[in-house]
Amino acid sequence: MNAHARPIPTAADVDAAAERLKGVAVRTPLVYSPLLSDMTGGRIFLKPETLQRTGSFKFRGAYNRAVQIPEERRAAGVVACSSGNHAQGLAAAAKLLGMPAVIVMPNDAPALKRERTKALGAQVVGYDRVTEDRDAIANAIAAERGAVFVPPYDDPDVIAGQGTVGREICEDLAALGLSLDIVSANASGGGLMAGISLAVKARFPDALPLTAEPADFDDHARSYKSGIRERNAKPAGSFCDALLAPTPGEITFAVNSKLTGGAVSATDAEVARAVAFAFLELKLVVEPGGAVALAALLEGRIPARDKTVAIVLSGGNVDPETFEACLKTL
């Protein structure tokens, strides 16, 4: 379905998603980090979506979309394309709702993510990230089965579900008597950032949302500057496998281009050090794609001094070999 055929989500949609997710999604904690605060001169809080169902924020948006599928359409199931986190999130949501799921995944996706997706009951269909079009494959399967295609990010219900991350950040800071100055989250197609920005700007209008992305896949940064959706030069080449969408989504860019305050990036080497730092110093397991915002903070690219900053650790689904390699960087 063309993105323009569906409305741009609002903060009210995020609030509605929060009601649907209540008691189903994990309300992950907002954790103050004395160490990061001392290092940066700011008040640094972490939102570890690594503790969410299936190990990433993706469950929120997937469930919010799937639960709204009419009962008469559920037998045909859902279809998605994903490198792993949306795959697992939708597979888990479908299982909870008693629906079949088919996930189109790149052949180079981490084996751990493929196996976890299968373990949740989904059928996995592989494709070549460089030579094949994942959306075309997924849409063909959906058409054949009469299933509902659930995009990984460019969908108002998915965006609204992801926005509950930002809503929870705001609620928890308000409970501490604090306002939010900066929030940074990792971006592939931009759904998490769009949802967070909607929720945050409704509660803290002066807050600065910052998109974080791999250095060689900075399509959001370039798109914000040009005012149009720019594409990445190549489809693969970073170990941040969760963040390799070719271009910002139509709906997500419509939101992010108005509400975000810009973008930061980090190289694979910097992200690897951030993954190691999270484990050794913060006692958290974070996958590369979930650690770019943290890496940018550690590299001094987020202006944290004297600010209240929330960093979203968006996922923790890292295979042992990659994790071991990251630990060797420190």
C-alpha cells in the first residue's frame, strides 16, 4: 500500500497504542547512568529496549499493527520483510494473536535472528540483499495468501507503537521532576525516531530528538539537509545489520523532517567499542544496530553537558561471534 494512502500518525495515536500494549509489551525501565553522566557532564538516562519482548523495540509497533487486524482476516496471517528484529517482533505478535506469519529475511542476516524468528513459529523466506527486492517478494506472498503486509517502519500503526518508547521516557522523567532536553535513537527506516519524536514533542516541545545511524548509511542526515529522501550508496557493508534500510520511509520522513533536530553517526569501529562499553561498564548486552546512539554519545557528538539526555538502546539481538569481536576492541 502506498504510504500516502494512510494518515500521518499523531501523539494521540501513540497514546492509543500505549493502551493496546498495556500488559503485553514490557514497560522497560529508564535507567540513570552515573558513569555516563560523569563522562559527559550531563544527566544521562538509558532506555534499554534490549529487555523488551524478542529483545528489541520492534515488538511494540508490530503488535500495535497486528492487534488491529479484523478477526475475519487473521486466518490469512501477516507478512513482513526484516533483517531480524521486526521479524521476531511480528512473529511474536502473530503467535500471541493466533495468526500465521511469513518473514522475508536477507540471507546474510545473523543466524541467531533467523533461528529465533523460526522458533516463534514464523516461516522464513530468504533473499539476496544486493540483487533482490525484499518488498516485492513480501508483497507477492501477501497477495497470494491474502495476508496483511506489515511494514517494518513505514506504517502509522507501527510508528505509533514504537512511539510508546518515547512516551514512557517522558512519563518517567516527569515522575522524577525532570524535563527532557535531548533524546537519541537509532534509525534504519526511521519508525522508532518518528514515534519517539511525536510522543516527546507533545510533552516536551523544546526537546531535541537526534537520529543516530551508521556513518556510511547516513541517509537521514543527508535527507534532513536536502529536504528530500536521499538513498544510501550501497545496500550492505555495515555490521549494524538492523540499520541498513536504503532510504527513510515516506511517512517516517514526513514526521522526522519536521520534528527531529538533526542526526549523528558513528563508524563500525566506534559502535563496536560502544557495544563493549555497554557490556563491561553498564552490564548490558546491546547489538551493534542498537548501540549507535550510545556510540555517538561516547564520541562526544551529542551535546550532553548540562542537559538531560535519554539514549535508546534499541536492541540486544547480537550473535556470539560478533559480540566477542566487539569485546576485543577494548
